[in-house]
Amino acid sequence: MGAEKIGSLHIYTDGGSRGNPGNAAVAFTIYDSKGKIVSEKSESIGIRTNNFAEYTALILALKEAVKYCHGKVFCFSDSEIMVRQLNGVYKVKVKHLKELNKKVKELEKMFEQATYKHLPRTNPRISRVDKLLNKELDKLKITSKAGRALYRK
């Protein structure tokens, strides 16, 4: 499917860690404007914080979305803090999150328009990516206590 064939996409992302920092994973599902899934993925990302995982999920989803669309992307997340940071409501104070926020802003230039909206975890599409995320986290074997020790090194 070429990028010119889809005018807009709806992207649902979730990132999380068990322990903060701890084992972390990301998930996303991308739908076309008719509600058909065009891409879906989950993966572990090592020992990270929850906010790092949220941003990473969105970055990976935007990189995937550009394969299908250069038009409008509507991005949805249950991370109210990330959405408010991307919309300029909150300042990004943590250095590594500033870098991730900047990366999202660079990626959004590949699209005609990018919007960010917070949705509760009870939303069916957010719930779907949350389940994908938790399946990925369930595969990980390092305990969060051991993960925190590794993260500090």
C-alpha cells in the first residue's frame, strides 16, 4: 500500500514499565480512515521509565505511519502528560524527555498535520494497545528491582 493511497491515519499508542524505571515495552495500532488496521506492533525496549516508553511508542508509530500516509495523523494516547507536553500545555523539564519530544516534533514534519489527544484507558482502541503492551511486558523476565539496579549503572 503506497503512502499516497491513505489520506489520514489514526494512531493509538501505549508505553509502560513495570517498576519506574523497570522492564519497559511499547505498543501501537494504526488504523486507516475507514477503521481498518494497517499496522500493529509491540516490543520490549529494555529498562526504562514509563514516560520514556510512552514517547518511544509514539516515535515508533510515527516512523511506521509514514510508510502509509503523508497526510493527517491523529495520535491518541492514555498518557495525559505526554499529550499535554506535545500540545504545549506542559513544559518538558526532564532532559531525556526533551530529546524524545523534539524527535516527535521532527517526525510530525513528515505529515501534512499531526494532532495529539488524550483518551482514557477505557477507550476500546486504547484498551487494545494496552493489552498488546501488557502481553509484551509479561514476556520479560527481569524483576523490576533488578531492572532499577541496571538502570542506575
